[in-house]
Amino acid sequence: MRSIMLMIIGLFLFYPFAKAQQNPASILKRAVEVGEKPRFISYTATTVNKNIFSNNDTAVTRINETLSRNAQQKIVAQNTTNADRFGHPVFREVFIHDTLYTLDFKDSVYSFQVHPKTVTGTLADYLEQLKSVLSKNHVVHQRPDTIIEHKLCYSLFVKSYDTVENNNHDFTHLYFYLDKKTLLPVYTKELGAGSASKGGYSLGRVNVFNERRFANFKIGQDPNAAIFKFDKVGFDVENKHMLENGSVAPLIQVSNLTGKKLSPEEFKNKILLIEFGSTTCGANPLAIPMLNRLAEKHKASEVTILSIYSDETIKQIRDYVDANSIKFPIYKGSIKLKKGFKTVGTPNFYLIDKNGIIVMAFDGYSNKMEQELILRIDKLKGN
């Protein structure tokens, strides 16, 4: 009799646990409801993202966000400040009165968009990820509870994509750790590998690592309206147009990758093809083979092919060069130089004649560029 009673008690004790294990997707559904329901919410987050185009380059971003929703759960006001790993502000986004303002602290410029299609944020991205898992009916695996940041958490794992093709393991694996008391996120991680493309062009295989740590949630507290205000003093309107053909190119003041400053005189009386690049831009690697070929073709002539990076450290640029087999000169430029050339993104290209006059400008890369550049450079050389 005693053994039977113990068995019955054991079944009652096990039953709630077994039930929770049967459908872990329900935990994600409730987490979506918890994340979307509050009228007012604020939190901090730290994200870590490895650069898929470089070696040993990891971006750490510290985020402070406050948002307000209406009765229909639509965001009507949001303030997001992004800082680097040292706490220095990088940019701020403010959504108010159906207008999204973006302030770039590095470039001291701002832009705005009226009636944007979406208002994103770290929490919003997380919720969209959960809803995507649920809408696609991915299997959600529940692992043993764990403690993260002193909180007892649900541990959920999703194979969003997982296959083997041509002996390559392509996958996207998602990890969600949710506070068992509140169902708010504590830690999320995305690991992946596979082939990447940009605009129909292949970028080869890449590895993905992204993680987010959430903290300091405050829910239901009506934020002070002052948090959604900002001052544009000291910020210029973001440039939308590159320098026109026929314009005089600014003086080129750059440093090499040992930190030595070069004199602008080194670039005078030469035909220059300048690329303004970024180590995190998906289109940048597409242009590298073209620039390598042009650099090889004109290595013993008055033509100089060079690339300038302004937002990265010298170490980040070096790592990028090593990872991408770059065979042309790369320089570190200033934000002032980038603004002087009125770049509107990356990659941007300028072809400059021996007199320092811009003869061609390209916003972005296309497979037609190389032939156009070959013809124009040959014409400038007098061929």
C-alpha cells in the first residue's frame, strides 16, 4: 500500500512538469503576449554581434530604450539610445508624432522619416523572432531550467534552419532564456552558418553569432514626456547626394595601417579611384575582386586604386584586410574627410583625374562598374 501511495504522489508531482514539457511553444506564445501587452515599457540591453566579413571583430552595443503604446498595442512613442562598449553614444532614434528621427553622433548628422513602415528596437526584434518561430511551426525544445543573471529561466532551443548540402552544414539555431517569473527575456543567442548573398551576388559562406542580454525592465510606468524630446543643435541634415562630376575633390588626408599620416601631395597628379568602404557593409566584399583586378592592371602606371575606411579602428581595418584578400592600399580616414566627399553610404566610389576633378561617382556596386571604369580610366590615360 505504501509503495502504491508513493507512486500516486510521484505521478501528481511529475504531472505539472510533464505538462509544461509537452508544449514549450506555449511558453513563447505567452512571452509574446507579455512583451506586447504593456502600454509603457523601458529596459536596457547589451548586444554582441560578430562581423561576418572579418576576423576577430565583434561589436558590443549598449542600448537604453523606452516606448509607449496605444490601446491597440501600436507604438506611438519610442526613444532608443545606442552606445558603444565604452558607453559613448553612437546614435539615437526618437519616434514621436508619426516621425522617426535618427541622430548620428559620430557624423553629427540627423535624418527623419515621416510615417515609417515599422519602428524597430531590440525588444521589437526579439518579439518578431518569436512570432516567426511560432508562425512557421518550428519545433521548440525545452531544456532544463537554468540561472542567468541571478534569474531562474526557461531554456528554449529552436532549429530555425538545419540542413547539409554539398558537405556543408547550413543552420540557424536560436536560444531563448526567459525569466520564469515574468516571461521577459533575459538572454537570447543566434548561431548560424551558410551561404550569404547581397542583391543577387554571392558573398560566400559566413558564420553568424549574435547575442542579446536584457535587464532593468520597468513596466507600466508612464515615462516623462521629456524623454522623447531632443535638440538638433550641432547636427546637420544627413547628406543625400554625392559630389557631382566636375567638382573639385577634397584634399585626401589619411593614415596608413601603421598609423603614419600621409601627405596629400602623395595623391596629386595621379588618376585616383577611391572607394569609401565599411567593414560591416554587405556590398563591400562584392567590390573587392574588381578593385583587385584594377589594381593589378594599373600597378605600374599613374593610376592609384585605394580604399578609405572612416568609422573603424586601424585594428578592425587590418582584420578585414586579412580576411578578404585585399591587394590594393587601404587607409584610415577621418569623419571630416568622409563628410567632405559627401558619401551617402558604402561602398561609394569616385574616379578623379590628374587635376583633382571628379569625373565619375558611383553610389554602391554593380557588375557593370568594372567595364565603365576600364573605359574611362583608359581615356584619362590617353589610351
